[in-house]
Amino acid sequence: MKEEKDMKNILAGTGRNIDEFGGFDIEIKPDRTQEDIFNNRPGKALREKILNLPEQPGVYMYLDKNGKVIYVGKAKRLKRRVSSYFNRRHDATRTNLLVRNIVDMRFIVVPTEEDALHLENAMIKEYQPRYNVLLKDDKSYPWIVVTKELYPRVFMTREKGEHGRYYGPYANAGAARVVLQLIRDIYPLRSCRHALDERSIARNKYSLCLDYHIHKCLGPCRGLVSPEGYGKYISRVRQILNGETIELENILKDEMSKLSEEWKFEEAQVVKEKYEAVKKYNAKSVIGDVGAMSTDMFAYVENEDRAFVNFMHLNKGAVTQSLNLEYRRQKNEVSREEILSMAIAEIQTRFDREFKVVIVPFLPDVEFEGVTFVVPSRGEKKKALDVGLKNAMQYMHDIEKQAELMNPERGVEKLMAQMKSDFRLEVEPRHIECFDNSNIQGTNPVASCVVFRNGKPARRDYRHFNIKTVIGANDFASMKEVLHRRYTRMMAEGEPLPQLVVVDGGKGQLSAAVEAFDEMGIRGEVALVGIAKRLEEIYFPGDSLPLYIDKKSQSLRVIQALRDEAHRFGITHHRNRRSKSQVVSELDGIKGIGPATSATLMKEFKSLKKLKEATLEDITSLIGPAKAKLLYAHFHGEENTIN
């Protein structure tokens, strides 16, 4: 049968026998009753299998009524692990759905839990089970290859089609290009694709290219450099690709000093340029001294439906391998420790690596033979882990941005669902409004209202308010007035009210807003929260303690953006109003210049400074000669007035 053939292929390299895998000759016979399914109990035949399972490490495989593999798992103790699926109802809905669809099971015993992990990894790749955490790996990574030729070439590739030594992979093409640029800056290697051999060189088959004339190539196509001389450069290139750039920097420094002592200053200058190029590269690329031996590092981040693991191989602090892994899963479906174990096993298999010292943010759930795991809290190893964490987070953000570009509405839906959950709302906050007060010692009190729709600013809907009924600096009364004016008018005009209103301030501001909402009778229709500036606390009406939302949460970022935008919008209006009041007060002090004339002047000149700089003729053309002379005399003195 097909399952048996597929399993033979999977097990071929593991030394395991297909007959050990629980017997594929058993025909699937569903015998679970509806009561069994509802209570997460196995059928009679499956129960017998579970009772006979050994308490040893192994891999198990669940099948549905059609014989399709729906889940593959590993276990330190097979019997205990498999039994745990059928002795209770689970918190995760996805796990309950899995158990309801299990009709039969296969298993294989292995020597260690690490062996089980590798076998599980291979089987998941083969069957892509519906209920498993799946590694999303649909991209090729860049490598740098040093070809095996008389005069080797060094270039970036995503396919291993050339004969030679491959270095990498690199997390992205940009990282590989940085290394290639360093190599090309300090070594004159050929960039052509000519198939150079002794015969073609002897026949002068190829012509010297521009690179030779600008000293970027030594002309191997014409035999102008020996294979041995060219090979010395290739040896140095291999040092760079192996991460031995600190040693290379020291070698170049010593060589530069030696040439200077011999008064060979021109040659020393050439070496100095190479030395500075390597030093600049090390400053950016070498993380730190994490030990004399090679070290491997795994960093982990996650969001609601995916987990991301960044792997880096470090040689004396220099990154020589980097790879990002993405796992699709539901939140809390599997632990982060399990995913980290899967990532370590994946790297081991993919690159045939033998780990010795591995830096991790937390311990995996599997013990790997001969591997020492280090969870650093400070020092150079912690610095390396932080770099890996930044890489993983950047990769996660890039994936999220790509998903939003492909489907913009998906990002909005995700944000709205998160905000609904974080702020304990009954509906998604598609329409949010935020209010802020501005005044200086009670003068020119104003308020601002900014509007966000679907998490984005809707600037056409922004509003300014000049406080009319409140005297002095009373922010609470000012907030009540503004809310009354805003929502009384919206209801009178039949406009839909927002789903969420945010007031900039703590309990006092929020209490004033609650009073206004109660008086208008909209308390049950519109959700209301306050945000305090100091620690970003979110206050809810009636709650004595604030809510602290995760600082990295997109929900908090939206509320912070609302608050900052309301503050900016309010301050701008307050400054403009204060400036105008100062101008108008000075013009009001000039006998013969009334409010209408002041308004005409400010509409034309915009500011008092420009009005003072205007000529008498400009002012006369606007308000007439009599008023213009009065104004000009006030600003410049009676003797400067032209009669």
C-alpha cells in the first residue's frame, strides 16, 4: 500500500524497519461511537493499541476514517503521551477537533527522544498533516560559492549547480552582497564566466576586460597571474567566508606595519586600504567575542498564528550562517519549547550539523546528545542572542507587511479583532475618536478631536473646539463641554456614533466623560476609556485599577497614535489662537482701528511681523489713507509717516 511505500522511503536513512511501525497491514475499521467521539474516548480497537503501547521514546501517527495522516507526534513515553489525548477534553479547540477525527494509529519505537524528533520532522514534511505545526519553507536562500576551477570564481547563488565549496546560507541577499563587496574591495578576483583552462589561456582565446584596466582583476584569462598566486587570494577569501575576519584584520595590520618599516609606502598604502575595508566590515558584522570555538544561536519570536526562529552560526563572533524559519500554528497550540526543538532538528538535518554549544533564549523540550545549551542573561552571548532576536523580529514584521500588501483588509481585520479583545468591547472599534484639552494657565482654552477609521487617521473628520462655557483652567469641565457639543450635534444630524471614545488623561478626565455620556444617554452605546501619559495605563469606567496592555501590542500603538495626534492637533490650534489673540489685542489698542479693519489686515498679511514690514502704500491700498497713516505712525513713529 502507498503508506507503507512512503514510510519505507522516510525510514530508509534512519536504520529503522517498517515492521516496527505498528504494523501497516492492519485495515482501518472505525469503531468509535458518537458517545466516544463526544467524550474524547478511543474506539475498542484503538483502546487496545493504546494499552499495549510501550513506555519508550517514539513517534506516533494518527489517521482519520479515510486512512489519511492527520497528525504526527513524538513522545518521550509513547503510552503516556498518546493516552493523554483520550482521557479528557482539551482547552484548545483544535486539539479536540483532532481527537474527534482519530480512527487509527501507527507508532514506531526509537532509542532516544532526539531520534524521535528527527523522525517526526521527516514524517511531517512527507505527509503535511492537517493538525501539525508546519514549517513554511517555500523560498531558496542565498549562498556564496567558491568554484573548483583553475582560477576559481566567487559569486552568490541560490542553486547548488556549480562544482565548488558553498558558504552560507545567508538570511537574505543583502547580507551575502555585503560579504561579496568586501571580497571584491580587497582582492582582484575575476568576475567573468569564462571556462579558463591551460589550453584556452595558451590560445589567447579571451580578451582582457575593463576590470583588468581598472585594477579589479589580474588578467588570469591571459595567464598574467599564476594559479598559485591567484590561489593565495582565494585562501584569504576562504578566511572571510569562514568568519576568520578578525585574524585577517590582524594579518593585514602586521603586513602594513612591516612594509612601512621597509619604506615601501606605496605597497603599504594598498594594504592599508584592504585593512580598513576589513576593519569596517568587522565593526558592522562581528557581534562580539562569544568564545574561541564555533557557536550556534537560535532566537525565537511569535505572533498569533506563526512562530519565527532565527538561526546563526558564529565563528569567534562573526556570522557565517544565518537562516530564518517560519512555523504556522495557532496560538498556544504547541509550546515555544517544542517549536525550538523542531527548529534545532531542522537545522541539524538540513546542514548535517553537529552542535556542541548552542545559545538559546530558553531550553528546548528535547535533550540533544552532546549539546550544551546556554541561556545567557548578560555578556557577549546575550548580545549575540539580542542580535538574533532583532533579526527574527524583522523577519516577522517583513512577513506581516507582505501579507498586508497582498490582502490589506486582512491586516485591518486582525487589528480590529485584537482591539476588540484588548479593550473588552462588544463590537470592533472601526470608528474611534480621541479628545485632548490645551490651555496655558487658563488662557485660550481649546480642545481637539481626532478620528481614526479602521486604525488609520481620517483627517477630514478632525475637529477643533474653542471652550465657551468654562472659565479658567478646568480640564474636567472643558472635557464635559466638548463631549456634549460633539455628540449632541452628531445625534441631531443623524450621524453614526463611534464604537470607542478615548480621552487623554487619567481617572479625573474619564469621570468627566462618563458624566457627559450619562447626561446624553449614550453610555451603553459607546465604549469609553482614558489613557494616562506616565505609564500608558488604560482606565475603564468603574475600574479602580488600570489595564496595562503589552507594550508591543498593536492595540496600544493605535491608542498611542490617537493620543499623540490629538495632542499635536490641539497644540497647533492653541498656538494659532494665542498668536491671533496677541495680534488682535495690539491692533485694538490703536485708536481708529476697529475689529473689522483688524480682520482685513490679518487676512492679508497673516502676522503682525509682516504687517509692520509692509509699506504705507500697501496698507493704504487695503484700508484707505486715513487709517493707514494712523497704523503706520503707531508702528514707525509720526516723523516716518509720509504726508
